[in-house]
Amino acid sequence: MAVLPPELAEAAQRLFGDRLDLAAGYAELLATDGVVRGLIGPREAPRIWDRHLLNCAAVAELIPPGATVLDVGSGAGLPGLVLAIARPDLTVTLIEPLARRTAFLQETVDALALDGAVQVLRGRAEEAAAGPDPVHGDVVTARAVAPLDRLAAWCLPLAVPGGRLVALKGASAAEEITEHAAAVHRLGGGDPVLRRCGEGIVDPPTTVVEIVRERVVGPKPRASSKKSRARRR
């Protein structure tokens, strides 16, 4: 059971409002079917509200009204499904390559009657961005997916120009920014900015790295056939 602890009730009410019952339904699915199917560890079940739902819902403050959100490596739906529950004005696409996870996501979307606002897309971020029917969003989210350089390579191409990558990170966020800022710039991103979401609501606040897609960076041009032949001589 994923019972909302009394000490978290006020925070949950502030973040989910009149959709708190919907969030509770999702919490129950995570704590039961999500654990059985290996999407959430058994030890995580008692911490679903503070460690997962509230942590993700706090990020909604960074997302503008009516935005299109792409959640990369969605897994059990974190943060994408949480954002769709907390913010019914958003249109959310959950991008996940593993079949067993996409099956859970689709079943959860159906069970919570979110099918009008949430789409489940099986595939990798690179395929979603460059396939025959590419998808793009105003905001691209990711949680516990990869270091910032790889994450930017996968996610920035999914953001519209001027759109943003919003990456939920842990204690190493500042170090990642220092280490990977140059790579982010090469990939067309602006300066990575560290944000703390949900201050005064969740404890600790959610740590986020926000990157604006400033430039569209295409593949490097191939050498002309004439130059290639010259090298071979």
C-alpha cells in the first residue's frame, strides 16, 4: 500500500490540488504492480510519495502553461506521468525503449484515464528525434537517465529551438555542470543552470539542471568525393 504519510499531506495537496486522488491511484499502482514487474524496487514502496511523486511534481513550477512535454527514459513514468497528473494543461509523451516498461505505462495511462493527455512511445530518444516521424517538445524531461553530456546529446534534439531540457539530478548536479558544460555548448545548449524546485514545499527541494536549446546542431558534413579521392591517392 502507498498510503500518503500525514506529514506529507499538505505538500501533496499543494502540488496536486484537486487531482490528489489521481496521484494516489498512481502511487498505488507503483507500489503494487510496479514492484511486481520490477519497475520500482521493493524498498522504494514506502517512500513513493516523498522520494518519487512529490520530488517529481515540484518540477512543474518550471514548465510553462500548455507546454508539450517529452519524458525521455520514462521507466515507471517518472517524472512524466506525475507532471501529467499535477498539470492537466500539459500534453505529455512518455518515451521508453523497453517493452515491459511501455506496457506498464500504457496500462497505467488507461487505468488513470489519462489517454487524452498522455501518449506512450516505445523507442530511444535518438529514434524519436530523427525517425521518419520525429517528435519535438517545448520541454524535455529526464530523471536518473545518464550524465549530463550524454543526456544533452539525446534530449536537446527533441526540444524545439528555444525549448528546454529539464533534468532531475542528485547531489552531483553542480559537478556535472562544471564537467560537461563545454559538451553541452557543442551540442547547441546554453549555459546549464542549477535550479531548486519546491522550496518551502518539499524537503529537500528537487535538484534540476535546466538547459535551453539555443542552436540547432546538425551532423558534421561529409567530405566531398573529390577530396576523398585526393586523400586516397
